[in-house]
Amino acid sequence: MKLDTKALRYLTTEDWRVLTAVEMGSKNHEIVPTPLITQLSGLRGGSGVHKCISTLAKANLIARMKNAKYDGYRLTYGGLDYLALHTHLKRQTLYSTGNCIGVGKESDIYVVASSTGSQFVLKIHRLGRISFRSIKNNRDYLRHRSNASWMYMSRLSALKEFTFMKVLRENGFRVPEPVAQSRHTVVMELIDAFPLRQIQEVPNPAGLYAELIDIVLRLASFGLIHGDFNEFNILIREDEIPAVETSGDTKTDIPDSKPAITLTPVIIDFPQMVSIDHTNAEMYFDRDINCIKRFFERRFNFVSDEPGPFFADAKMLAGAPESKRLDVEVEASGFSKKMARELEKYMQEVGVEGDVSYEGSGHTGEGDSDASGTSSGAEESSDDLSQDLRGSDGNDGLFKPSNEVESE
Ligand code: ADP
Ligand code: MG
């Protein structure tokens, strides 16, 4: 679905209260009865609340459920987007949205800006968006799946990503800096880099390969397996190293000389991360390693002389007495085992498989990025949504209905 922020700047304080009331009511009701919306909004009933409801419904932020036994509404994905954006605006973590730079099966990625003009990435998790494979496999199941659970799972996915990014970053891993999380969205540092997938040539494939394998092992030594370590989720940043002259103990920059370039891998996309103690840890670990091996062979004609690394090696690293366990740390920071289980079960049920389909599925993502559902860059960037999220006066202003806001 498209993120259209046009109506955002026109919603009144009362509209926001009513939208929040629908969200609150959704916790216990698949369809939130209108009297409950009125009650939760804390506004006096009557025409005021009804006007807000009609405004929100016209903007597709809530949807009327006609066939239900009682009159009511449910929050749409668009409504959830608005609530999350509203929170980011209030916290001043973002000010305006820009281009969509990636549409995965399970997320949309936008470039956004803060009020000072710094650019960030907004990742909107959309676990309810059904992949081409899971429609086939889970049609009956999904027909009965509730709207609320899609939203809940997308929130869990965002919370998981944010929590993991934070602990990884704190422990020296190169991942985007997490800035904020609200509902099903994460705001993070924008990495100025291309996914490995888009890189045709590197000066030293052996060096880059070794570095990536090292990242998988370092993660393992902290008790973690990425679970979706592939060429879409590894961004390759070109970092400049200034040329220096060494004389004795002093180093000086050589003016006018061309700086050397190093390729720095930055890892993204963490909703599928698992603990090294997970029942299927070995399968996930091998899959991550094999993904890199296969890609390097196909793309760079590079095959390592060394076999492995193997899961047993990784397990040993995690078991070392000095090892710090981040799989345990994330639980302490708010992403509980129960949440992890719920999210994992859901992902399995709806067929979330990450960016590429792996062995046995008929394709490997190589040469068919459309089928894999991931496209980064060019195709999406024509979808220019650049616009201020706030009205010119900086407050909520008056609402102007927009037909272009889509629900799901
Ligand atoms: P999905 O779960 O849908 O695969 P990802 O987090 O992998 O979502 O993001 C999809 C694409 O968006 C990536 O392949 C990358 O091209 C781009 N992207 C995501 N996060 C960032 C970021 N922080 N900086 C730059 N590009 C990003
Ligand atoms: Mg990805």
C-alpha cells in the first residue's frame, strides 16, 4: 500500500483523539463499536465524534464494518501509519517524508527528514502483506486471520528490529543507528550505500568474503544468528581513507592526493534474527553461510579454499566463558521470549521467508528480484511522496479529505 501523508496535516486534535480511540478499542474488539469509540475518545458524544469518524473514514484511516451485528469501525493500515507518523512528529524524530526507496514483501522503506534537514530511513513493517507464495499456501488460513493480528505482528516485528539494532550497535556491529520506534515503524540512520546485490565487481572478493563470514561468526559469538543474511541485507558502503604520510611517529594528510576507498559492509533487516540456542539454529546458521558462499561464487567467481565455518564452531564461540550473550540482553530490553515465539510462529504461518527464497523453493532470488518481492532503488524512486507532514502553521489545522489515501 501507498503511504500518502496528505491528510496528516489537516486532521484536528479531535480527529486524532478519535483515531487513537479506535486503536485502543481494537485491542479487545475486532470491530470497535461506535459508542465505545465515543467513550474512549473522551469527547462528548453527538455530532462532534461522528464528524471525526466520517473524516477518518473518508481518509481511509478507519473502515466501517457493515456486515457486523453492530455498527462499528476498525483501524486500517493507513490509520496505523498515521498514528505512528503522528507520534514521530510529536517526538520530533521526523518532519517530512520523501521517496520510497524499497518495497519488500514485509516492509516499505522511505527516506524521511528531521526538522533540521538530516535524512533518515523510515521502515514500515507490514507483516499482513501476503507474499506471492504464502497466498497459495495459506489462503484458507489467512481468510480467517484477523486484521488486529496483522497489526500486532507488524508492531512486534518493528519492536524486535529496533531492540536488536540497538544492542548490536552498542556492541560495535556496523548496523544503522536506530533512532525511534513507534507501533509498526522504525526510524533509523540512512546508510549511503548499495545492497551487495547491486554490486557487480569488487577489488578484493576474498577480503570482503572473509569480512562477511567474520560478521556471521561475531554475531554467533554474541549468541545470535541473523537468519536472513543475504545480498539484499548487506549494504556496501564506500568509505574514504585519507592518504597519509608517515615520517617517524607523525602522520600527516597528503593534500591533493586521492583518498583510498574501502568497502564497509553494513548489515540491516533483523526481524528474523534468532538465538544460537534456537531449535533450528543450525539450519539458520548454515543457510546464512551458504547464502554468502553461493552469491560470491555466482557473482564474483570466488570460492573459498576453506570449508565451513560450521555450526559447531559458532556454538563454541557463544559458549566461551567471556562471551556476552545479546540474545539474553534483548529480553531484558523489552523483547521477551514470548514475543519472539509469537512473531516466529506467525512468520512461519504466513510464509515469511526473508528476501530470497532458499534452496528447494525453485529459485534463489538470483536474477528475479521481482519474484522475490524486493526491489530497491530505481523503480521505486519515481514514487515521489516528498511533502511536509505538518501544516504550514505547524499544528494540526483543518482536514481536507484526500481520495488518494489507500487503505490496505
Ligand atoms: P525487508 O524486510 O522488506 O527486506 P529491509 O530492511 O531489508 O526490509 O530493507 C529493504 C531495502 O531497503 C534494503 O534492501 C535496502 O536497499 C533499503 N534499506 C533499508 N534500510 C536502509 C537504511 N538504513 N539505509 C539505506 N537503505 C536501506
Ligand atoms: Mg531485507
